[in-house]
Amino acid sequence: MRDTHTVDVGLTAVIMAVSGGVAKVLAVREGAGEHALPSGLFDPAQDRTLNLSLRRWIMELTALEVGYVEQLYTFGNQYRDARELDVGARFLSIGYLGLAREQRIGTGVPAEWHDIYDYLPWEDWRGGRPAVLDAHIMPALAAWAEDALDGAGRALRRGRIAMTFGTADAIDHEKALQRFELMYEAGLLPEAHRDYALVREKSSSVFSFNKNKIEDIYKVSLEVGGLPMKMDHRRILASALERVRGKIKYRPLVFELLPAAFTLLQLQKVVEALSGVALHKQNFRRLIQAERLVEETGEMETTARGRPAALFRFRPQVLSERPAPGVGVPKISTI
Amino acid sequence: MRDTHTVDVGLTAVIMAVSGGVAKVLAVREGAGEHALPSGLFDPAQDRTLNLSLRRWIMELTALEVGYVEQLYTFGNQYRDARELDVGARFLSIGYLGLAREQRIGTGVPAEWHDIYDYLPWEDWRGGRPAVLDAHIMPALAAWAEDALDGAGRALRRGRIAMTFGTADAIDHEKALQRFELMYEAGLLPEAHRDYALVREKSSSVFSFNKNKIEDIYKVSLEVGGLPMKMDHRRILASALERVRGKIKYRPLVFELLPAAFTLLQLQKVVEALSGVALHKQNFRRLIQAERLVEETGEMETTARGRPAALFRFRPQVLSERPAPGVGVPKISTI
DNA sequence: TAATATATGCTCATATAGAGCATAAATAGC
DNA sequence: GCTATTTATGCTCTATATGAGCATATATTA
């Protein structure tokens, strides 16, 4: 009936926009109350490239114009979907990141913008260290580390926790995917329990939490508070966030999310929303202007409170002047 | 006979090693004198994950032990292979990077280590600016830019050249994939002409070189001097080089390529071989030691000339101490 | 008119990166 | 044994980048 080697390929898109200082992702609601990323099958007969395929069905599904598109990662986990356990079929999913300017979604389109941090609450440090970390995540991870088989295993797990969730004085905000993967493995996300239920009998090395404490761990996964997501969509979202956080430092991605003219504070708010950290305003201005990323339009903003701000536009010449123009998020921020 | 959506998935591996200050890649010789990267089909029935599939057939093919493995990118170009133009079949190829310590290859194994820069001669700046750049590449790119349709197109092309191949005083050595793609598009690589010959009639927007000058451009592609490679393997190699150059800055990848004990000069030579730039010895030592990436073993090197060097080992604790431990290649080096 | 909010200019301390000088400890050639 | 050569290693000096905060300007709101 089908070749043993062939697989179906789905494209799953993380379409991001920022409006009013809130980083948003396009999500569709499906059954079971789970939020899903928009996704579609890659049809080799119809589309010349993966990129074109993605743009085609995004347009068909949402009528949204997406500017920047970038491939993230190809996921091929066996336990990705329950159906795969029964049939011999196989499904690969290629994650994509897309950046769009804020656009109203047409009526009748089954998609909505959602705050990214409703899915990844522990990733938003703009208001200081997220409370859920100390209230639920770190204690559960510490317990997970202690549950390792032997001393070496405990040291290894403690090391992984320190590397992804930070040490006493520093954290790497970029490592969103590694934090997701650690939490999934430790059972701190609802989908870990959903997936584990499917493979309970089959030995799965993916889940390393203590099976005797599974009820307690499941309760923690609910306290952590991320909205429920379909299949591995939270993983794909985390990898998109990691990519965008890394890339804004050396490519001028943020301007894909801003109108043609903007104030420096608007620019800063977009960077903060994506990177999840609050920035020092004066230093941010100094950096942006030193890098010559923007130029004044000559106009001033009129609608806001306080002293009116000068409007700027992106200076595309910077692309050919300097090898790695980005917005300079501090690599390592204090806890 | 087959579902319209299904595709075959191949895994293509860039296995790197460094020996004697030379960065090498595992290559197999196939017909037509073209060098090929080792590759195999992904068999969903046999392998639980993409990663395991890759490790399985690498081991079967070469009996090599590969330590670090990382997915690069999934390529789905229509013109990847001549056969795809005739049949409706479709082939996706997922590129992987693997790092191995230098190992002798078993007799009878149809694979050899080759200097990476034999395939990408313009990427090695250790001995100063590569001669082929000014002799062949930059003049041909300049001509390509002038051949654009209008002034805006010329400005755009000049901008792309500056961004990828650098400006008067700086170049980003990391952008190996973008340099490949620009050269491919401009017809400066032999495979561009091989692929273009297949799609001549079908309008292809991938090749933007002046078709009236195709013979001259083809000659340049031979002067550029990269060894011929199968299909899109040079693209995958370029993306592996880009990944490794980027990642050594913030992850301790290099130690995957070194023996357990090494001198600081050996470490430096590995970084230089991968990044393609020469480094200031004293500053490199200062950086490595300040980052506490290594610790002395207490032993000294005995075999070399000159004053004996202290032997060091990787200090894995650094992974849990600091969020982004890497070897600090200068981001931007002067031309 | 005072309080508040935002914009913008400037300084200062510290950390980091780039370049080079100086010295140490081995081998190679004679 | 003496000298040249080679590599290792310690140290300094300077320029630049980063992090933090002070001070002032110009608007709106109460």
C-alpha cells in the first residue's frame, strides 16, 4: 500500500506579532480544549519548495501577510501523536518561524492572537523573576534531580538544571527550548503526562521522572500554568522563541514587527517582549543609535503622554555596512 | 501507487574531525568524480527517531564513533536532483552535523577524511585573505551586481555582497551558508551550472546570473576551485560550517574534537581550523583560562619542540556554572 | 499650577578585547 | 657547551563596550 520509507511531512508555523508590548502567536482552537499552531501538509505535487508551501496555506488559512519566514527544526519523535503507535505510518513535522506586523484577523478565520507567555509563563522576566519558578518549577526540578539513580546521575541533573534555568547570578534567557525539554522530561508539562500515558508499557527513555510520584508531578504540571497545547506544539513554540531571542542580537528582525515609523520606546518594547527581559532605556537608545540601525524621519509622535518622541525608521543600508547588525540584548541578565 | 503527500526522507551527515590543525569532513567517492557526504534513507519502520537513524547507518557505513550530533536544516529544493523532474516523487534531505575525534577509517570502508577547505576554499582566512576572493570571486560578484535589471536591483545585490563577503574593514566569518547561496545564485559554483542545465527551459528564479555570459561565468566557477560535490552537499557542508562557527562561541563543542588531555595550542588550532581565522595566542589563553573552561592535568607535553606545554582537560562543571561557555572567537575580524 | 509621564543628554565605573613586550624552558645545530 | 630557534607563559597598555544612574526637557493630566 505504501513504501516503507515514505513519510508524511507537516509544516507547523509559529507566526509571531507584537502589539502594545505583548508578544503574540497565532493559535487555532481545536477539540479537547487544546490550543494548536496553524499547520498543514506539505504537498510535493503542488509546491516547489517548503517555504512556498508554508506561505501558500498560511495565506489560505488566515489571509495574513507574513513577511519574514525561517525554518526552525524538523521533529520526528515517535510519540508525537497517538495514532502513530498503531499504524506503521510516520509523520515528520517541520517547524517554521514567521514574523508579521499586527493585523486584524478576518471574521470566520479560526485563528486568534495569543500572548506567547500564556503558553510559556516561566519565560517572561520583564517584571522580575517569574513567581512560578520558585513556587513550583525549581522545587520540582530539585526533587527530580534527587530522584536520579546514583550520585553521578544527580550531579548530571543538577548541572542540566543550572545550565538551562540559570545559576545563582545568571541565566541565559535564550535557552527556551532547553528549558522546555527539561520540563517535559521531568514531567512538569501537561503534555508529558498525556504522551506518557500512551507509551506507559513501552519503555520510553524520554520521561525520566519518578513514576511512583506521578500524581504529585502531574499536579505540579497543572500549577505551572501554561495553556494546554496540541501534540508537540509547545516544543515548536519554545524553539521559535529561542530562535528569535538569539537572532535579534545579530539580525535586524525586529523591524519586521514594527510599522515603518516608530519611536525608540516602541522598538525597545518589541525587543523586551521577545527577549522577555526589561532593558535600561538610556543604554538601549545609545546602543541602537551607535549601531546606526535607525534614522530619524523628522516627524514626532503626537498621540502619547509625556514629552513627544521622535519617530525613526529602519536604515536598511546598515545591512551592507556591518556584518551583524542586531539590537543588542544583554546576553546574560541577573536574576 | 503512492500517496500524493508522502515523501522520501534522506539524512545527510557532515561528520567533522580536526587533526594536525586541519579541519576534515568525511566524504565518500561516488560516480562522476563527485565527492559526496555520507547519507542514508530514514526508515520509519526501523528507527524511533531521526537522530537514532543517523547514528545507526553512520555506524553501519563507517564503524566510526560520532560523539556530538546536531540537526542542521531540512532541504526541499525541487531542483535538488535530476530524477525529481521526471517523476512526481519528492525527496527531502535533512542535514546533520556530527563531531568525531580523529579516527583511522577501516579498510574497505568507502569513505575518507578530506580538508573542509578543499570544498570551500574561500572560507579559510588563517593565512590572510584567501587569494581566490580577489582573483575570481569578488570581480565575478561585482559583474553579477552590475547585471541586475535596474538601479534598485544593483543596490540590492551590492548590499547582499557586502553583507555576506564583508565590507572594507570587516567580514562575518560565520556566514558560510549565505556566501554559498550567493555564489550558487550567481553561478560561481560548478553545481549551479549542473543544476541550471536541468531546468533551463523551466523558468527558475534560483539562478540570477546573466545567461548571455554563461560560458564566462562557468569558467569562473572552475577557477574558484572547490572540489566537485554531489547534489546539494556543498550547501549542507556550508551550513554545517556556519553552525559550528557560530556555536563554538557559546557552547564547548571543540572538546568533542580533542583528546581528553591537550595543550592550549592544540585547542587554539582546533578553534582556528573551524573558524577559519588566526587568533592571538596570548589573548586566546587569557580568554580560555578566564572562562575556566579547562583545568591543568598536572602533566606536561613531552613530544614537541620548544618549551613543553602544560596539558589541560575540559572542566565539565563549567556547564553548570555559566550559561554560555564557549571559546570566544572574535565576532568580527579585520580583512 | 503642580504632579506625572516620557524623552533625551551626559557621566562614571567597570569589564572586555586587541595588540604587543618580556621572559622562560625546551630542542637543534654546531 | 654555546647559540639559534621554537614554543610557552606572564604581564601591561589602550580602546571600546557595558551597566547604572543623574539631570534636564517637554508634553499631558489633575
